[in-house]
Amino acid sequence: MARIPITPFGGYLNPRSTEDDAALTSVGPRTPGGEYLRRFWQPIAMVEEVRDMPVPIRVLGEDLVLFRDKSGSLGLVHRHCSHRGTSLEYGIIGQHGIRCAYHGWAYDIDGTVLETPSEPPGSRLKETICHGAYRTHEHMGLIFAYMGPPDQVPEFPVYDTLVWPEQNKLVPYKLNMPCNWLQVHENAADPIHTAYLHSIVTGVQFTPSFAALPVLEFMETPQGLLAIATRRCGDNLWIRASDVILPNIAQFGTGFVDGEKEKFALCAAFTRWITPVDDTHCWVIGWRHFNDVIDPRHEGREDDIGLDKIDLMGQTDERPYLERQKSPGDWDAIVAQGPIVARAGENLASTDKGVALMRRQVRAGIRDVQAGKPLQQPRFHGKGVTPTYNNETILKVPQRDGDDQAVLRAFGHKVCAVVLNSDHLPVGERQAFVEKAVSDMRDSGAFYEGTQASEPKKEAANV
């Protein structure tokens, strides 16, 4: 934004731009951002939300009805009947498809018109009409939809964090956010807020370890980017590297880390999408992971996870307003930006490099779709398991005299480079490889090399 003269009590002089970046924030049909998001599978509901009645639902600015017919098949169709527009939320679910209550027209889950009973015998009207419908896919308690061109359906991505570690349990959840999807998703690329919002300014919300100011780095990946925050906790260094996956997915570690015990966790505690409802509403929807690697002390609370609830403070507006004013959480900080952030009024700083990078990546994807080009990111893996890069690493690397910030930066960079360069390995082997490679670098003193904390040493073996 254009700079203005520094003037005390000069609020009158501040720009009052209400302009938003519609190319990124608009999600409806035929909008640039909406067309981009429609090229991917999007989670739209928890399986438990769909019972024996149609569920009216709004996704990507479209009014739809989600239902399960009596054969067990899921349907996602345009809400208004193709005959005279009555809402199919009042439709009657049949053995196959759904029937409009107004005049009896029946539609299969793919939009095929099964019956037009009010028409005379021999009428072929139903053969000339197809009701709007979208493909669905169920996976581990969530329902996904593909709303893009029907001849360009991508494979459903199975991320490595969903299948490893062994015995990993996925618990679905869905939270409502009354604001644009992009400002919610940007939070994943903003690791500095975990120090201020979750500890320094508002008091300890997760653990005291989050109060240590991290050294930040952002790495592009084949799927998007890594937002790397490296902190010192006594003699230990702790990396919290969050995986931001295009277009609207992110993975995180836990909120229970105290930094005292060594840890190698090439997996996630959360895998979530930000699914737009429309331009000013969205869902945070995904899975909470339960396994011994990411949460070795079993501090997660499965009973607190589900529809409009999660076992992490500040992710909803369930607390009284006065309490949220005293100690705001993510929900408050993000929703309070407004229904759609006017980015023309921002003053981005050095810690916002991840947010800026993520916006560039989304914008590049939008341009590729507009130009009819294949998407450069994320990398598609067909029916195979898709490698991801979330990691939570805690290792003993004692502080030495000299530039400890450089040591933190080297640690974060080198560990995440190993994670990035090992994505060709099967998930179990990859965890063991990363753990050994990082331990070897620690034992060789590689994290001190090139810093003022030590004399230069020979570079560790290439991994």
C-alpha cells in the first residue's frame, strides 16, 4: 500500500480502501478463484451429518442438497428442482435418488431424471434434461465433493499422514468460520502468531514453549510450502514445520509440545481443509490424528472433537465474549479481520513471507486454470500415496558461544531439506531415514557449521 506521512492522531489521513483481491477471494461459479478451487476434491460434511433426510448445504457459492438414498449411495445435487424450482431439501428419498415433493420428478445421484410422473404416457421429456449433480467420495468419516469439469476428475489424494504411523486413528471434525476462506488458510503460513497470540500477548494457551520466539523459514515443496518455526528450549531445538498444501489444505503438529524430550515425528496431528461456503463463510474441516508418534503422552482428547468442536483452545467462539477479549484465539483473530480482508490496506512485514508466498502460489494456480494449462503445484500422484512434509522435530543441540540464531536457522533448514529430499521413500522407511540422517548431522556438528558458534567443519554427507 502507499505510505502516508507519519502523523500522530492522524486517523483521518489513513487510507480507507475496501478493495479486496477478488481473484483470490471469490469462490462462486465462473469466478477465477472458484474455477481453481473446483479442480480439487473438497470436504463438505461429516458422514454423521447425513442421516435419513436431505441436508441443504451451500458450497463454493452454490445451493445444493446432500442426501443418502436407500441403496446407500450419496447424492449431491442442485437444490432447486429442474421442473419449477422447488427446493429438494423437502424431497423424498427413494431407493435410488430423490423425488421432488411438488410434482414428483425424481432424480438419480448423477442428475439423471428417473421419472416425470405428471407427464403423459410416452413422454420423452426426461431424456432431454439432466439435473445438476456432483461426484462425492467418502473417506474416514468425511464426505468430499468434486465440483469441477466432469471430464477432469482428479484421483482422490491419499496423503501419507493418513496411513502412517500404523494404528493412526483419524477423528473427523468441522468448524464454522464466518469469513472468507483465504484469511483462514493464511493462518497456516503465519507461524510467528503462535508465539504472540498463543503465549506472549494473551497468556499461555498451549504450552509455555510457544513463547520462545522462533527463527522462521519458508520452503517451497511439490505440494505447496513448509512454514518452518525453529525454537530453542534449553539445550533442545524444536522445529514445528507446518505443511501448507495447495489449494486450501494444511497439516500441523500438536499444541502440547514442551520441548523437553527428543522427538522425530514425520506425521501430523491435524490435516484440515478450508472449504469455502461462499465468499464470506467457510468451514475448517478435516481430521485430528491420534498416534504414539505425534502425541506420545496421549494428551489429545478425542471426546472433544467433532461438529463445531476441537481439543485446541480458541478455534471456535464457544467461550464467552469477555473471556475471548482477554485471551483471544485463532477464531477471534481471524474472524475479527472482517468478512473479507481488504488486503490493499495491509502493511506486510518480514514475518509475512509465508503468507506472501502462499498467495503467489494460489494466484499462479488460478492463472494456470484460466490459461487451460496443467497445474504446476500441487504435484499429483495418481492412485498412490501422496508424500507430505509436516514434521515436528526436537533434538538436543546445546547452545554455544556465538550466533545461536544462525544455529537455529541451520537446524531448521537442514532438517527440513532432509524431509523434502526423502519424499521418494515409503512412509515408514522415510521416518527412519530422516531420524538417522538428522541424528548423524547432530553428531557431526553440522548444525554449527558456517556459524560463529563454531569453527567451520566439513559439510555432512549429502542426504
